Amino acid sequence: MMISGEPNNWGRFGPEDQRGTLNLLTPPVVLAALASATEGRVLSLAMPIRGSTSSPAPTTVPHLRGRPLPQHFMSVDGGDYAAGTKPVGAGLRVADDALIVTHHGTTTHMDALCHMWSGDELYNAHPAARVRSYGAGRCGIERVGGVVARGVLFDVPRHLGLEHLPADFRIPAELLREMGPEPQPGDVAIVRTGWPSVWRRSPEEYWSGQPGLSPEAGRWLATRDVAVVASDNAAIGGLDERQLATEALEDDLHLILLHRHGIHLIEMLWLDELSASGRTDFVFMVAPLAIEGGTGSPVNPLVIL
Amino acid sequence: MMISGEPNNWGRFGPEDQRGTLNLLTPPVVLAALASATEGRVLSLAMPIRGSTSSPAPTTVPHLRGRPLPQHFMSVDGGDYAAGTKPVGAGLRVADDALIVTHHGTTTHMDALCHMWSGDELYNAHPAARVRSYGAGRCGIERVGGVVARGVLFDVPRHLGLEHLPADFRIPAELLREMGPEPQPGDVAIVRTGWPSVWRRSPEEYWSGQPGLSPEAGRWLATRDVAVVASDNAAIGGLDERQLATEALEDDLHLILLHRHGIHLIEMLWLDELSASGRTDFVFMVAPLAIEGGTGSPVNPLVIL
Amino acid sequence: MMISGEPNNWGRFGPEDQRGTLNLLTPPVVLAALASATEGRVLSLAMPIRGSTSSPAPTTVPHLRGRPLPQHFMSVDGGDYAAGTKPVGAGLRVADDALIVTHHGTTTHMDALCHMWSGDELYNAHPAARVRSYGAGRCGIERVGGVVARGVLFDVPRHLGLEHLPADFRIPAELLREMGPEPQPGDVAIVRTGWPSVWRRSPEEYWSGQPGLSPEAGRWLATRDVAVVASDNAAIGGLDERQLATEALEDDLHLILLHRHGIHLIEMLWLDELSASGRTDFVFMVAPLAIEGGTGSPVNPLVIL
Amino acid sequence: MMISGEPNNWGRFGPEDQRGTLNLLTPPVVLAALASATEGRVLSLAMPIRGSTSSPAPTTVPHLRGRPLPQHFMSVDGGDYAAGTKPVGAGLRVADDALIVTHHGTTTHMDALCHMWSGDELYNAHPAARVRSYGAGRCGIERVGGVVARGVLFDVPRHLGLEHLPADFRIPAELLREMGPEPQPGDVAIVRTGWPSVWRRSPEEYWSGQPGLSPEAGRWLATRDVAVVASDNAAIGGLDERQLATEALEDDLHLILLHRHGIHLIEMLWLDELSASGRTDFVFMVAPLAIEGGTGSPVNPLVIL
């Protein structure tokens, strides 16, 4: 038997559902951010979503071990027409598909403020008990709307003359401070570790741990009032070989940024081209899918150099 | 038994996989487009993705009849902790989820060039036989990268003093020409029909047909060399009560724009706030998920007024 | 970021995971049940699972309104080979697929004892708080194992000379008693309403309500110690036009049978051939998928006449 | 845009869709098979379907490497009520769920006759071009209906005094012949290799190869006119460390049995309890889900000892 569950709180679709941009990103800040575009070159910072059930293809893209990988299915395709499927009407042919994705740990994604907490409250004292099976009634990813901001890149391995940081490297605040440019309120701070490049060498090595921000570096970014912290690793902070953060609760990067400061996170970026550009500030844009009550969204962040 | 299918053509993930922006959107065009932002206000043009298996919630968002609606599942949530699930480590609590989405006809989305064709060739003579069950080997949505362009709004119902166009209204080119601003090469032309507002009154009426561009209006936009045509209806052109386009093949809007001119399409936009702004040109950005071989992607397009 | 949730309670796979058959179905009862097979003819009582994203096909099979219908995808198929996909090795060709199914309300299925309750306890005082996002830690469908029993058919419309019962008909216990054969402990009682035949005439009429057992009839079956109650309607009891049971809690059929007596339910059977056979007792078998922590399973029940 | 694909061939649901049992399983054969039940004890031969996105639980059940594992989601559960979700009506609480499964290589399943072929024709000259993205128009799993037959067990490792066969062991026909009981037309031949027990020791060892039937043993079973060949390994025949069959096309076990003889296959059985019973013949039953056009189905086969 099927019985309708609790009536949702969201009401009928309409203007009252419209979402805003992040708090710090007021129109003047957005306008100012656009001035960081000097070349007009647009780069995507997303890894491909490579899905299939009949080939090992998705396993060729960096991901955390044990997570269900994206599945992508064609419900009608060119093969069907080759096999004799009749066109629609006078001759239209169509390809259609479906996507199953669990973005955390498997692809470039943005975390909603409901993704992690301690105790009984989410960011800003929203009750965690409102995060239920049918979606987060508080702090869902649909609240983000879209982000247009200045992005500043901390290319740590390039600064240190390395291809990538070692797995146990925890980036000190001091290093961020000396690299510049100093992040301004509302900026998106992008931290490069170079770790995705390890994947091509060996998934096993990729899974052996991950470099990331130190707690003090996280706190320093938080005090700069950045709107978003973004990284090419899987968890902003580092991970051990069990894929877990090892900091104490007080020092956990997700709790510092997401939970205590309401700073959104973007993880598993692809930063090779951005690094090669040599640019350290630019326009940054990200528009998570408006999944109501979602804990995050797969995203394709763009920069304009 | 499971046997690996055809080895994929995509190789290991790496720089060679990186995608570019649409052809017309050269860096100078992008830079020029940014000048259209005068206020700095950011609007999302996406409808919410409202998923659930235990409530009729998704049915409260406009969609075509008969399509599988989005499903959104929480794999761990606040309810589990309320019921006694132990936190991770010293006290971390986490919410995680999964999304199943078939975007055509169900939510705001962008069409890839492999989505529709006639005969045996996709846009630009790519063989349709390369569009297979494991994804489109040609013209997949991952080729888009991201779009940053000037957007120009054709707010047809507002121009005509209507809340929305009638279901059988096919927008003539003449009307677009007289509304201005004239689209420039590389612009994103956004056509508003107002049809989503009908949903709140009655899904049955929403399904009774849809207004859209006339073939000649589609051709006129194509000759303006726009990069993208976007609309708040489901199919750029109009639909009849069976949800089918009724034009002859020669006049089919998808074939005119997508197939013959390689002009990407974005459908099922939410344009109420943009219409209310009174603005007709602005910065437009869309970043489809990099689904390899995808026929399109759910998107959250942004404008900067 | 992804963090492993609570360690599951299920341990590594092994003999300790093996499941048993339902309590009443002791070996002697099973052996005795087999004697009900006199012809050796096997019938399937399942409706087809008809899935597709690009056609309205699934909507041609009876289901409750608003539930997500099954989706079935081919990840490689004959069309791909027609389009040029190379065989595996020396010439093997393979078709592979995936299924997404939410069985309650959409297809022939069996309910687990965790599917419905009132208060804080499942059947037999198992704590409802153990039914969490990662599955039911108590009373999941994997506990069933398999059912082999005598089945007895109450073909109510045939008894009354009707094609199907009216939507508001609630079958009285008296009617079951007078129809015979009297169910014995361990039997599977199958109740036919004929309602699926309405679907072909009109889905709207199918959704206008459903006939079903009256509370007293449910109680009578419970006192007969049947192992399973099965029906061709969607909820054993009747439904109103909102697809809800209208009985008070005390009289709710799911609570009477599933919650208070631990009697499993099977719903949405296809009984036309069984009815036409004229047989009222036979061997009945059902083997739900061993979905750990599942609230039920799609099933294909068989009878041997 | 969404356009309905090719109209399906299946028509509206009705009696004309009803499926039959396998050819050899005539009513007299079924009746005779039931005589093999002497104790009345029912055993399930299925491995659990263990799904989750937030835990590595599914990885604790034997499966082939690289296949997408089952995903199981609760759309409403006891945790939601613990967190404050209101009951339905006067106090009903409900748990509901969804399952995503790609059964080949991940769980106990039955292969349809459309699952594998060579050349352009399926079994019995059905055109392979009818196996398309929206399902197999020929030889789909829904054609099986249900199987009730005598099962005979070839417990090869027990016969040889081993816990399990070595990875490179290919069972010769001679061994089957000497073990008895000789399979009769319409029997289900169950071949035990013991390989699943390796999983508990080491998934890596499980993936290092698999023992299975030799081609001549497959041919011998085919000449015995068995209705089904079932096994606890993943592919009836053996696999190498790449999880591929290494026989030439002429000798491929799937082609011998499924393609040339129309003998259905069941793979990834759990046979420990059956082996421990010491029984070699019994009643065997399997009822695949009636997935229209499916290449197979997850199943929970039962035996009655």
C-alpha cells in the first residue's frame, strides 16, 4: 500500500519559492567582481560525469572509494534508429537520457549548509530534525540560487614548486597569507592541492589520503568573510587512508566553515587549466541545481579570466 | 553474467578531455557581454527540482505529462540521528542524498546538439550512429563547457499586454523584430511566453498545448547568429494537446535551430522575476553538468542585471 | 565531502544472514500444501513491470496516481550493435539493463512487516526508530525468505455475478465465510475484487476509489491464522478517491493484519487467469527479493493448480 | 524537449500479455517434480541485496568488480517520525522505499534469452535488432513467467572434498556424469563451485578468476534437455582475472546454453545451506520479475527439500 507522507511545506510552485544569492554577494559586490575579468576567457572547473553500467568508464575519473558512481542511461538513441526504430512523425529522431548521481565524493559538487553539523542544530540554529527523508526543510541547496563573485586562487603546489601536495600535507594559514591575493569579503577562495593528478598515476594512491587545509587556514579564510571555499580535493580539509577527516570536532573543516560560519563549500574541482593560466583573480560563477532540500548539487563552476 | 561492453572512446580523464565554450563566444564577445551588467543583481531562471517518492510534491512544478519526474532520496538525514544513529567519530552528523533526473520535459534544462536530428546525421554531419546506449560519442552536452554571453529578453506577453500567450499562439518574426533589442551574434535570445503561470491555474490547461516560436521567427534568430535560444515553454516551438510539435520537418524548431544551425536550446525557464525587472539585456550564464555523452543537462541559468 | 554513516548492523555476508520462511509455514504444513496441486499448471499472478522514459508505456498498467513508475534502462542493446558497436572478444554480443522501482502502488508487490505501524513500535514491539534511511533494522522484507503454502481464492465478484466490485464495496466477513473454502492456519488467503479490469476502461475510474476487505473480514482472516493476505487491489482494504483508507486506526486493514498480527500482505495481483480456472485452492509461492531492510519487494507470485 | 519515442508494441495491459512457463515444463512434468519434496523444508538460494549510498555495506556481498551495486533508499522511515513528521490521518505511520538494481554481476539473478548472442540473431532466430533502448521486443525476461521443476544439485567441491573449486577449475562433463543424479528433461541443474565462500576471505581473491563449467559439461547438460542451468558463480562458465570468459565463441557457455539451446541461466546463487543438507534432488522454483523487455531479473530462487 502507498499512503501519501507528510504534506510538504513547500506549497505550490510560484514566486514565493524564488531563491536569493548568498548573503555577502550584494549587487555592488557582484558588479565589482565582474571587473576581475580582463581577458574574457571562460574555463570550466568541472570534472566529467562519466556514467555507464556496462563499462568501467566512470572509474577513470577521480572519486572516493566505495561511493556509488554516476549512472547515465539513454532511453532512446541513434542505435535504436539504426536497428529500425521509426522516427517520430515525418522524420524527427531524438535521443533522451536519465542521470542518477550521488555527488558527494563522486564528482565536482557544492555542499549545502545542511550537509554537515554537530549537535542538534544546523548552521544558524536551524533544527537538524528538519532534515528528513524527503529533503532538508532548512538550509537545502536550493537556497543558494547562484553565485557570481570574485575568485582568488591559492595555487599551493605551484607556489611550492610541486606537482601536487603530499597526502599528509595540511596547508598552514601562513602559506595562504604569503601567497596573496588577500581574499576580500564575498570572494570565493579556491585552494589547489593538485591531488587529482595523482589519480592518473594510481587510484590506490589517490585513496591513500588527501592533502587539504589546516584548521587554522580554514579559520583564517572564515575571518576574511569569504562567501565560498572551493578546492580540488574531496573534503576541503585533509583525509586519511580511511577517507576520514582526523581533526577533532573543534577543528573539523566542515564544521568551521559550513556549520559555524555558513560558508558554502565546493569540492573536487578540476583546476589544471586555471593553474596553467597563471591568473590568481577572476570572475567565479557557480549555479547549483535547485534541488529542493538537497544536501548539495553536482556543479560545473565557471571562471572568466 | 556481466561482460564489459565496447571499450569507451573517452580514455583516461585528463587535460585532453577539457571542453571549450561555444564557438561564437570568443573572449572579446564575453568581455563585451559583461558590460550588460549595470545593477549587479543576480537572478536564477531555474524552476525547483522537487523530488519525492512518498508525496505528490513534484507534481506541483510544471512538467510535460507522462515523463518520469525527478526523484530525490536522502541516504542519511537528521531523522536518523533523532532516531538514534550515532554520529561519525567524535560527533559529526551528515546528510547525504541522491538524485535521479530525466530533464527533458520535467525541469529547466539545456539540450545538447545530439538531442534531435533527422536522417542519419546530427548537426554538422556527425554520424547519428555514434549516439548509443552508453552516451553520445558526438555532440554530447559535455562539449558545451559553459556559456557567458549577453542575454536579450523578448517578453512577448508583456509586449502584448497579456499575462501569457494563448496555447495556439506561434510568435511571428515580425513581433520579435519590433520588440528589440536586436540580437547580436553570440547573444542568448530568451523568449517569454508566460505559459508556466498557467500551471498554477490548472495542469490540465498547461497540457492542453503550448505557445512558442513560429518557424520564421526561429529562422530569423538563426540568421542573427545567436548562440542559444532559451524559452519558458517546453519545446521552443509550440506544442499541441498531445505534446507534439505540429510543424513539417522543414519547419520544426528543433531541426531549424539545433540540427541545422548548431544553436543550443534551453527550455522550461522561470522568467517571472526577470520579466518584472523590466530589463531587456543583461549578462546570461549557464553551465550544464559535464555529463559525457548526455543529450542535455538540468541547469540553473543565471542572469546579472 | 562524503563520510561513512553509521556502521551497519548486518555484518559480513555469511550463513548468519540466512533467512527463514514465515513462522506458520513449518515443513509439515508446506508438504501438506503441495497436495493442493492437482493439474500441475503454473500461473503467474504478477502484472508486468513496464518501464520507459521515452514513452508513456508504463502508464498502461494499473497503478496508484502520483507514484513514480518503474524505470527500465538498457545500458547496451541490439541497437548499439546495429549502429556499429564491436562485439566482445571474438563475437559475443550482450544486452544489459537497470531497473528503478518503487513498488508500493506501482506494481505487484509484497509488504514487509516494517511497512506500516502506529505509535512507536512495529509488529511484535520492534522499535520503529530502527527503521532508518539506510533500511529497516527490524522487520525488513529479507526476513521473509520465501513462502510455499496452500492458497485459497475468494473470488468475490464471481461469487456475486459481477465483473468487478463497486469502488465503495467493503467485503463483509460473512461473504468470505459463505464462499469457502475455509482458510486453514498457514494458508495464503487471496481476495479478488476485479478492480484491475477497470483500468482498461478508464484510469480515472480506477483512481476514483477501490473496493476491499472490511475490517471485520480482515479480523476474521486473522483469527483463521492465515500466513498472508493477498489481493488484486492496492491496499487490501478499500480506498477513497484520494487513495486513502478511511477506516479509523482501530479498523485499518494494514494495522489489523500487518501490525497487530504479523500477517504479510501482497497487493496488486493479476488474478484474471486464476479466476477463469475456477480453482479455489492450489499451491501458492512467493519469493520476495532479499532487499535488506526493505519495506517490501516487487514480486511475481506463482500458483500451481 | 521531449517527444514520445516509437509507440511500443506491447499494447494495453490485459490477458493477451499473460506469460507462460518454460516450454519443457508441462503440467505433468511440474506435478512429477513436486514429488521431490520429501521434508517440506524451504530454503532461499538468494544472496541479500544490500544497498546504501552512505555506507560501504553493499561491498560486503560477492559481486563482480566495476559493476554498479544496488542502491536502496527509504523515502520515508521511522527516523522521520522520530524527528517530528506527523502520522497520516489519525496515526498511521509508513515506511516506503525505492530500489535501483543492475542485477548482472551484482546479485542472484536469472538471464533472459535476449542477454547474449552472436551474429544478428538471438535464440531461435529472433532478430537482435529488436533488442533496443526501451527493452527487448523479443526474448525478454517477462516471457519466463515462472519455473517450478525438479532441481538436481551437482555439489562439485563436496564431491571432491574441497571447500571450493580453484579459480582455474573447469568442471568436466565426466565429473557431472559420475556424481549423479542424472538430470531429466525439464530439470534445473544446479552447479556448485563454492566460489562465494572466497569472498569472505578476500574480495581480491574472488576477483582473481572464477571456476565454472567446461564447454563439454555445458553441452552434456544441454543434451539432457534441462530447462535451466544455475550456478553459484557469476557466469556459469569460468572467468579469468579480467572477469571475462576465455573460451572460443563455439565453446562459450552462454552461447551454448542460452543462445543455441534456449536454456535459461541463473547465476550467483547462495548454496551453502543446500549443500549442507546433503540433498541432491528437490523442488526448485524461481519467479523472475515480469520486467517487460528485461535482459534478466534479480531473483530469490527457492527449493523445497
